[in-house]
Amino acid sequence: GSLMNLKLMNVAAVAGLLLMPGQASADDRAGAAIAGAVIGALAASAIPVEQREPAREYIYRDRERPRSYEYYGNLEVGQRFGYGPHGSRELPRQYGVEGYHYDVVNRRAVVFQPYTRRIIHVYDVNDED
């Protein structure tokens, strides 16, 4: 969908700059390549805005979800966090991210990449627990 189009536009923009040697200096081309890679990585690793609330509802209604545990580290997007006392669960791909997991930490749902443990989304405290 729109995420794939955004990735393709980033790649096309960077490729266009790289293929215009007379129009852009090497520094400009390198800067554009880095910016395109960063934007592409950020876009590829976020829950789409329209799927955030449905994903939250899914997580907090999932009877198999992990129990919340206390974690004393930083829980912010882009940060990595350690393993909890029990396993995490995979977030179904229908919520716009494939292969990502979630855990409930300090009563907040945390969505992350399971291999790097890098956080892509943190929900507010769930008062329903």
C-alpha cells in the first residue's frame, strides 16, 4: 500500500540524485543517499497511523498476551530493551507490520523487532488490567 509507495519514492529520489553527476556534487549525492536510507528505515519500521488503535485493541484484548512486568530501562521508540521474564507474542501482519512482536511492560504495550529488540511503538498505560 502507501508504505510501499513511500519506499519506492525514496529509492527513486535517491537514484535520481545519484544518476545526475553534472547536477549534484558528490557530497549532495551522499547526503541524499543517507537521508533516503534514514527516511526509508523510519517509514518501514512504524505501525501505520490508521492501524495504531486497532493494534492496541488487539493487544489488550488478547487473552494469550504476556502479563505486564516491571522494567527499569528506557521505553522509547528507537531504543532497545532487554528480555522479559516470559516470551513475547507476534503482532498479526494485518496491523501493518510483519514479523514484529509485542510485550506488556510497565502496563504499556511495546511493539518491537524481535531480533534487535528495537522498539517501534509504545502505547499508553492500559487502565483496564
